[in-house]
Amino acid sequence: MGNRISNRVKSHVGWMGLSAFLMAVFLSGCLSSSELPQTELVFQIHPADPDAPGALGFVNADGTGYKIMPRATSYGMLPIWSPDGARVVYRQSIPLCKFHYFGQIALVGQKVCSKIGGYGRVRWMPDGSAVYATLTEQLAEHSYRSTITSIDPWECKVIDELYVALGEAMDPDLSSSGLFAFWRDWHQYQIIVVDPNTQDERVVGKGVAPSWSPDGERLAYTGMDGLYVVRADGTEPQRVLEYCVRCLETPSGQEWSDWPPLPEWSPDGKWLVYHREESGKYAIYKLNLETREEILVIENGLNPDWRAEPVGQTGK
């Protein structure tokens, strides 16, 4: 299976990042780049915001050009630009709690498709031809099989299995070199990197929300005490931002205090963009990886993504 899957991954290198629970997932359409705000960042406005709860926000990395795309019937979550910046895929529903982003998949502006369910981030193949996410099947109590699956959002079809893992494979991201990264285990929070050719999985860190750098050589993720960057082989781990993410004591141990940051890279690989929570309020920041300077971009937002360059048309 490994060679079959990896060959299909290679045929789409350029693809970039649901489990089948009780709720249907919907793939709805997309606006062209000329209809989307021409900004660098897209982000999620907090559901508790009094003015635009659950809307999608757009802003430049220097804080200018702020615009809102109001929600229709539900909340917009985890937006991700297509590789050429022409479209945005996101989840649409009510966040159940913390980082359990459970709901429909939506491409801004098109028809609705059903019968694919789950939660977590959805990413694009780098050529913009499809999206992919994880579908999870429960085999027994505390036993799961996860399949990273490609989905055609225009025809509303599951295309193929890209990688099958025993256990969770949350928030998968595919590097430009063809390696998948994801996290697993709700208690140990392992960051996994796997080569689909060999199916050789290795643990490279402890945390959630892995995100590959544009060159596929480094991986950013949220650790228990801040943001980390590590090389693809697990070497040279660096805490680039100290931040208490998992800091609530519960009877079962420490738990996430709220939605943890989900770091994403700038197109040049020199910055990370993410949100931080302070006293129940959220704000979007960017971090210079060379100087470690942290700069506020905009208040009252979370889960940002940085638009790749250049802006243009892609896909169908």
C-alpha cells in the first residue's frame, strides 16, 4: 500500500492540509481571487465577537486592509488559502470546545455537498486541484485507523487514500518533498513525520498543529510551553516563542487552556503567523524567526493563514 499511496502523493506534489463521526461535512464552492479581499492573511473571527461572530477576516501582515466576510448561517473556522491565493477552504460550524474544530468543510461561495464528516484542518494540494483531510474509523474502544484522504471539492467526491495510519493522524500537512506531518494521541501529543514510500513514522516533537515551511525542510508546531521549529528529521529543535499553552491543572492532569496557536509560515519562510490568548481575548501576531521579534497584527482574531505569492487563478 505504501508505494501505491506515495506514487499518488508524488503525482500531486504540490498538495498542501475529519474524522468520520456523526456530522456530515459539506464542500461548498469558491470565489475567484478577484472577488476575495486582496490581503495577505485570512483568519477566523472569534465566535464570541459581538460585531461579527464567526466571520472570516482578511488583513495584511502589517495590519492594514482589514475586511470582514460575514458568516451566513454558521461559524467560519480554520481558513486556509489555496496555493495561488485564489480560494479559501475553511470549516463551517460551531466549535464544540477548545481545539475540537468539528463541522462542515466549505470553499467560499459554491454549492454544498454532504456525506463526508469530521473535524480538524483541511489543506490544499499545492497544485490546487483538490483538498485533503483525515478520515478516522473507530476499530474498538480507544482504537482508531486514520486515512489521509484527497477530496475533489468541485465534484464532491473522495478521490483517494494518500496514507493510512493506525491511531490518530490529526491536522496532516504534506511537505514539498512528499513527507506527511500530523499529530496523534490526545494524551501524549506526538508530532509525527512519515515518508509514504516506506511508511516509516518517527516522532519529532511533542505538541499539536504541525506546519511545514515552504521549502519542506522545517516543521513548526505548538508545544506545551510555546512554539517550536524542528528539522524534518527531528534534529535542531528550537523553541522560538515561549508561551504557556497547556497550563490548566485538571483531575486528569494538565489540559489545554483554550484554542492553542496554530502556526503558519510566511511565503519566504522568515515569519510565523499565529494567534495568542490573553485573559480570554485573542489577537494575531507574527514572529520574525531570525530576530525573534513578535509583532501584533490585529486584535480579536485567531487561526490565521498567510497567502502564498503570487495571487492568481488555479484549479477549476
